[in-house]
Amino acid sequence: MFKAEIRSLSEINHVAEKFIEAYPADRLFAFYGKMGSGKTTFIKALCDALQVIDYVTSPTFALINVYETEQSREIYHFDFYRIKSLEELYDLGYEEYFFSDEYCFVEWPELVESLLPPRMVKVTITETPLGSRIIESN
């Protein structure tokens, strides 16, 4: 379990580091939250904590972005917001990614839940009325 509040962007990298520390053995993370809640922004901070050397952007149209870390590891960032059918995941070869033992960060997982591995960590990002973000995971 993990829970943190991010009151300003200046806190996000610290929270991302603590999040990664809280899940030393986990590699699969599903991010739930409304549009604009900060899913991509938090994933960018997680990638910073994992020492990604590539530019991190939302893979909204590509479905997946692959980033390389300073240790020559790969991180897979999925965005299923525009997915039209589960066939697209099969065509993408999603199993290779999900079972690779590399970090996988999935945005809009509710659209493909039937294909998500049971060991995936669910992360919810909620915006508070004052504009801060609550990061919670199981």
C-alpha cells in the first residue's frame, strides 16, 4: 500500500522516489484517474526516478512508448485511451511487454482490464478540491 499527497509540482519527484521504493519487486502498474488528474505527469516523475534518458511523453496515439534508462533497461509506457478493441493489444504483442520483467506503466487500464495480469499494482490519482493530487495504490 502507498498513499501520498502532492500539493505542488515541486514535491512530485520526491513522491515518485518513495513510490518506487515502496514497490521494490513490482514492475506492472495500472494508473486510474480522470482526464487531467496527472497520470502522465506522475509517470514522467517515476521515469525520472528510474533514470530514464529519453524524453517522456504520453503515448496516446502510439499506444506505447519505450524509454531507455541509464542502466540500459527499458520502461514501457502504455496509454489505452484511444484503443478501439482488444485486438489492438494482441497485435501490439502486449504479453511480451507485460511479462518482460521491465517496468510497465499503463494509463486508462479500465479499457483493457480483462487482459491485465492479476499481479498489476492499481494506482489511483485523485484531484482534491484545492488542486493537490492524492496517489493511492493497493
